[in-house]
Amino acid sequence: MKQLGGGEQISEKGRGRKRALWGRGRGVALLWAGPCGSGAPAQKGALRWRSLEATAARRWWCFSEMKYIKPLISEQERYLQANNREFNSLFGYPNNSIKTSKYNALNFLPMNLFEQFQRLANAYFLILLFLQLIPQISSLAWYTTVIPLMVVLSITAVKDGIDDMKRHKNDNQVNNRSVLVLMNGRIVTDKWMNIQVGDIIKLENNQLVTADILLLSSSEPYSLTYIETAELDGETNLKVKQAISVTSDMEDNLKLLSAFDGEVRCESPNNRLDRFTGTLTYKGKNYILNHDRLIFRGCVIRNTDWCYGLVVFTGKWRKLQCSPVPSVTVVIDDNNHGPDTKVMQNGGKSAFKRTHIDHLMNVLVLWIFLFLCGMCFILAIGHYIWENKKGYYFRDFLPWKEYVSSSVVSSVLIFWSYFIILNTMVPISLYVSVEIIRLGNSFYINWDRKMFYELKNTPAQARTTTLNEELGQVKYVFSDKTGTLTRNIMTFSKCSINGKFYGDVYDKNRQKVEISEKTEKVDFSYNRLADPKFSFYDKTLVEAVKRGDRWVHLFFVSLSLCHTVIPEEKVEGELVYQAQSPDEGALVTAARNFGFVFRSRTSETIMVVEMGETRIYKLLAILDFNNVRKRMSVIGMSLGLELGLQKLNVILYQSLPLVMLNNP
């Protein structure tokens, strides 16, 4: 046996006539039979394959006539090449199909029975059935236990089967969705499940992302792409992704995209949504990749006409992958199969779940079983005493069977006989009653009008009949922010500008008035771009804006510039703001109504309409919000405007032609 570098090994047999070479990489093993070594002639059909372990130095392996396959270690690093399915197939990467169901036609019966016999009552009656097959102790026919047990198991199995059929139906619906794929220089329509690592796909506005993709280009300036991540983190606010400059120049040029042969080397599949590291090698240069370049499966493309992405992670592992290259087979290690995409890794497998009622019934059945054993034991002792004192008088009429030799043996047999006779103490029908109640409750959930969401015309849907009673049983409430409790609905209510407070309403006697539905609202009819849904009651702030109060103007300029809001104008004059947080949306909407309308943005500029006058600010830097600074800052430049805002305390800088706006 010879040891090579990077985990390769060569084993020699028969004086070099048969040599085996296998490489340790992504849970695969390829065995080569034939001449080997630096001087070995290249045979017809020989292949070149890069070792995943040898990342420091590039070494190529040749293989021919694969004879033996053995699964090895798991993937340490993802390596792929764009537009090269044949090359990527050597690594055994899966297609994009997913599976969330638990059963199939072969394993349904054994798996479902295994889960059902985890209930103590079912296990008790199974043991009871075996006892009834012993004629020496059985006083009841075996079918008296089989029939109720089969009824219980059948009802539960049918219910579980229906639930799993819904999962299969949902899987088929997802796997058969259509997506545009770049193949041989043309855009063709294919199914989600046929997408492979290294493919380039095209996504359009309001379309779900097929797989974890590396953003290449988009229709927006600077290849920005806006996404909604509600499926991942529950946030409906938009986030921004941007392609690297070397790929953004390709735009939607199919010729350039088809010729793109960049190589991506990145981390192995994991469930971290906030981290991604990798490098793109293209035309001899390396480019750093991070999570801002990656769009995860389950996201929705928003406010972007189209974008192109390179598939990096797909659905789930397959245990056997046949390469299109002749005589090569790649086997995935069974211990490492699982989902690749971030959303699937965070989803986990469909597990057998038991509710608190199930646990409670198991405990009750256990105590009943112990009580039953105690009763049988007492009755067996009583039988032993009776046999010793009085039983011999009756043996002339009822003699013992040939297998009964003493009172002890008779008492033991009587114990099991009572165990069978008193089986009705264990309430197997209770499980049936609970299952029927759960099934009925699921229909009530579907029919509940109070749970109907009118805004999206969506009714409540019970996707399982196993965990219904757990709904509403809240023991702990964890809240990371106020939005969780306020449903992310926030409005601009009050503010303080240069030491003056705005937002309260006073009567003629300068007494504070409680705001109600009858309170007169501020009239924003002078601003044709105002949001009609916005309400404000303090007229003094509007008067300060109209008379040109400098500090008030600077305040609203800061609100209209320092944010990450994305504007959308489907109908001319009707602006819709997509904000990453509801407080940002509330502040920008307030500035809009008071005459400082945020209209559009690029990666370098922001356009604001200030009291009817359009102004463009050049962005020099954006400092994101963090827990240390506890604020977000924007550094920009505008002709004729020199100011700085820090913690909303205004400081005028006459010497710096820069604008620093902070929105804590």
C-alpha cells in the first residue's frame, strides 16, 4: 500500500497488473483498475478529477474502468463550475427535488406500526394477544383482542396516511414548479426538481427562488435585487442583494452568460442564514463571496424585473448518483445524506410528534397496568390459599390438568388468566375517541370564520390532525422586539425638533386634548404625493414646515435620507414604501406627508422631492445599524447644503461639504 498526498492511496495487487486508486472527497469513492503511476499511459475514456482535499495544490487524478465503490467521508468544501453539468456530476451533487413526507409504499406499514406501538395501550394489547394464543392460560378467544386492536390501528393508520399524502402532494407541487434555465445558449422551461448545481437560472419579479443561488446580474442598476425572506425568518420587509461587478456586466446577454465558466469554491452545506464564505475564480482572478451575494431558496423576488443566478446548493442528497460520463459511478455516504439548501436544513426531518395528552395517556395507562398487575397478583395468592385449604375437595370432580403439578403452578396460570380476563381495564377505546376528536377539531379550525384573514383571502388550515390540542397552549412568551407584539404596525405620532415638542393637541385654553376619532386631522391636501392613510393632529408642525423653519426642514431631510426603504410606484403618483423595519417605514412616510418625499434610490444616489423641488443626494457611505453605535448613519453630498446631524442634535459644519444624517 502506497500513501500519496491529500488523502490518496494506491494499493497494489498482482505485481502492478491490478492497482486501486481512490480519493477521499465529498463522501465518494472511485476505484481505478489498470496501470497507475506517472508513467502510465492514458487509456481511452480516462477522466480527470480534482481532489477536494488537496486545496493548496491542484492535483488531477485519472480513472478508467471503475470496478468498486465505497462511501467515504462527508463534504468539507463545495466546488462547482458554471454551465458544466458533466463536471459537477462527478461530485455526486443532487438535483433540486425535496421530500418532506415520512412514508412511502414500502415503509408505511412497518414505520406506522412502530410509531403506534410506542403507545403503551397498543403495546399492552399486542402482548395480550400473544398470551391469548397460549391455551393453558387463555379463557377468551384470540379474536376478541385482535378485532378492537386492528380497528384502533387502522383508524390511526388511515389518518396518518392521509396526512402524509398531503405532504406528498405538496412535495410534488413544489418539485414540479416551472423555472427558466439557461441551456445551450437558450432559455428553456424546466421543473424545479431537475435543476442541478452549476446551472444558471432566470428569475422574474414576484417569483419564488428555486435554490440557493449566487446572484450574477439583474435588471436593476448596479445589479441590485430586492427579496422578501418571509419563508426564512418571517420578515415581510425587503432586503437587498447585489451581484459582484465582474458578473453584473453580463446583464441578460445570453451569449455572455452561456460562456461564463466561473468556478465557485465555498463552504459545505449548513443551516447558517447569516453567514456564507466562498471565492469565485473567473478568468484567472479570485473574487470574494459573502452572504450578500447569495439568495436563499424560499425567498421571493420583489421590485426586480429579472435576475440571473448560479445554483450553488440544491434540494436533498440522493443515495446513488450515476454520472453521465461512461464507466463512472459516484456513491453518496448514507450517513451524510440530507438537505443542502439553507431553508431545508433549518426545516429538519418529519418526526413523530406526541402531544401532552399522548404523554398523559401513556402515564395513565402505565398506572392502570400496574394496578391490574397488583389485582392479578392478589387474586393469584387467593387462589393459592384456596387450593391448599379447600381445593382438594373438588379435585374428584374437577381434576387438575396433566401440566398442573402443584398449587404454585396453578396460581401462576391463574395470574395470567386474570390478566387476560381483566384486559378491559386498559382503555384502548380512549385512543380512538381522542383521534376522532382531533379529526373533528381540524374541521372546526378550517371552518372558523374568526381565523379567516380577509386581507389575503386566506382561511386557517389544519395541515395535521396530530397536534391540534397544542394550539394556544402557551407556556412561555419570548419577544425579541416590539414588532412581534405590535404586528409590525407603527405610525408617526410625536417628535421633538430643536427642543420643541410636536404631536400633542391643545384646546383654546391651552389644555391638552385626548386624541380620538373625532379629533380633527391635519390637512395634507397641499401635497399631492401625501399618503392618504397617514394621520397627524398637531397643526403647528405643518405650519413650521410651510414657513420654512430650518430645523424642521433639516429634521425631515434626515428622515427622508437615512434609511434603507425601497420605493415602488406601480401607478404614477402612488408611492408604496417597502421597508426592512416598520419604524423606518413610519418615519419615511411622515417625511413624505410633510413635503419631503423620498422618490428613488440607486447604490450611489437618493432622489428626494423637497417641498416640490427635486434634489439628488450623492451617497458616499452607509453605516448600518449595530448594537454598539445604536444608530444608522448616511454620509452624502448635495450642492449648496452643508450640515451634520448627530443623535438628532443638530450641529452646523460650515467647513465640510458633506452631509451626515443619523436616524437612531
